[in-house]
Amino acid sequence: MLRIALIGYGQMGKLLEETAPDCNCQVVSIIDPQLKNDINPETLNSAEVAIDFSLPGAVRENVEKLAPLCPYLVIGTTGWSEQSAAIRNLAIEYNLGIVYGSNFSPGMNHFYLLVEQAARQLGNSPEYDPWGLELHHKLKMDSPSGTARDLADIIISASSAKTEAQYDRVKRPISTEELHFASVRAGHIPGTHVIGFDSEADSIELRHTAHNRRGFVLGALQAAHWIKDRPGFFNFRENFREILGISHET
């Protein structure tokens, strides 16, 4: 079994601990401020891979502490993109293996591909105007979600009409080149993302709804197996077919 150190023991961390044996993993270390412990050789307990589901502001410090102790890391926390260059440099300096992603759900990563295909087909048709909406539980730390930002980037890259995403409330007509992507925070919603293409004649919508957090956890555990003994700085979305063992013909 792959020995896992779990950094962060919130809802995702607890579910990951519960699910780990199903993926040939064993959680041998749990590190969380609520447990009043920190990253050190004793608390890591000879873990082979660390999975970080902590807080955005803690990610860089966690990587710095893990670098000389546990060189393979899965980052499931979102909202730390402004630190990505510094963390990439740490990966290079210490020869770390890091795989990160805004969403480790296999279903969402298939959804990314469907949205890209739709944006290429419809996003360049002037009669169809793309938009986005994401909904999450009221305790989520970031807004918009990292997944929403990924979806917006996919649409902008695939479409010649949109050049930037607008996530904020606007008190003016939306500009033609802006992709409006709205966020809702309420209740206990695990995560819903909707991409639409609207025309005067009709509307087309693509929707991904997470029923629970299990998909995120399964993807993160598969990523932990994949990153072991693999130095580098990898985006889960760009490597998910290889991580999940899916052929490109599928």
C-alpha cells in the first residue's frame, strides 16, 4: 500500500482517509492545526506521498516544509494560483514531484473536454454567446472556484470572440469580448458547474453536478500513485488521461 500523509483534516481529508484503502493507499499521518501538530519527520511517519487539502494560504509553507522530507505531493487545495511560480521553483530546486489541480474528479475532467469541444464549435459562431455559472456550499473559501477559472480559460482559448473572463458583479452591459461567469455560495452544494451558449433562437447548456466529494478524493488518490517517483510540476487536467489510465481513443 502507498503510504499517505494527509495535510488538512476537513471534510475532504476525512473522506480521503475513509476511501484510501479502496485505492491501495494507507493514511499513516494526519497533520492539521486542529490536531496541534506540524510537518516534521516524526509526524510524517515515513509517508511516501503527501496530499494537501489544507487552506490556500498554507500551501507554499507546506511545500517548503515537505520538500526535504516527502518529495512527492498532490495539491488538492485551490485558491493559491498567485503562489504557483514560487511553488514551481521549489519543485525545481528540490527535485520534487508535484501534481496539482482545481478539480481531481474524473467526471469533471471529461467535462473539460466536452466544454472545449463545444466552445470550438459554438464559440466561433457569432449567434451563440457563451456564459458560465458555478454553485458551491457556503463554507467554500474561494470564489469563483478554481474549476470555474479553468472552464473560463478553456472557453477563451477555444473561442475567437472572448478574450477575458468577468467574475464580478457589473453595473453595465457586459462587453462583447467578456465571458461572464457567475458564482453562488449556499447550503451544502458539493459543486455544480454550468456552461451555456445562448442565441436569439435557442440555448445549449452543459452541466456537471457533483453528488458528493467522492470523485475528487478518488482522483487525488490515483494522482498520488501516479506522482510517486515522478519528479516535475504537473497539472492534473493536462495529465488526467495518463493518471487515470484512459486511452486517448476513448
